[in-house]
Amino acid sequence: STASLKLVDDDNSNAMAFERRVANRFVITGQVTAVRKPPHTDEPINRICSFELLNISDTGLGVISREPVELQSHITIFFPPHGPERGFDLYGQAVRCHAVDNGYEIGIRIKKDQMAA
């Protein structure tokens, strides 16, 4: 793998932590609708929610949610059509969730061949 290490500031301690990035992230803004399903359940319990987009890469995206999302939850995100561009859906799993001033910052790993709902 040719992933590089990037020095990042860790708010939880005075030490610096190294974070491994697999793909470059790009800032993205806007609101999207999503459906999430908790892990480890066979029941069709799906919740519709709204996410504020933060960033996107080939492997995942960062969003802000008003509610926490359980780790490993299956998530389908619906990107609506924009101008001449067609809409599309992304499927993934929540891999990070921590509280921030305006809600919860959620990290979602994209799974290209799975559907959450």
C-alpha cells in the first residue's frame, strides 16, 4: 500500500497521533437524506435521517448528524439529481461517531456493492 501517514492533532491528549489516509478527502457541503439500520438485527428497523455533508473520498465520507449512529450501522445515502447530473446512492457502514458542538460527526466507510435498506 502507498498510503502516507499524516500528523494530526489529537484533542484527547497532549500527544500527537498518526492517522493513515487511504484516499484524499475533498470538502463537500449540503444536506442529504439517509436511511440507517442498526447492526446485528434481522428486523427491518430502518430510520430515515438527514446528514450535513463534510467531506468525501473514494473510500468514505464524513457527515454531521443530529443523533448518534451506532457503529457498524448500515447506511444508504441518497444524493439527489443536480442540474444535468443524475442522482445516485451510496451504501456504507458507520465506523466512527463522536459528539461535536452541532451534533455528532459520523465517519462512513463506503461499500459499493451492498444496500442498507
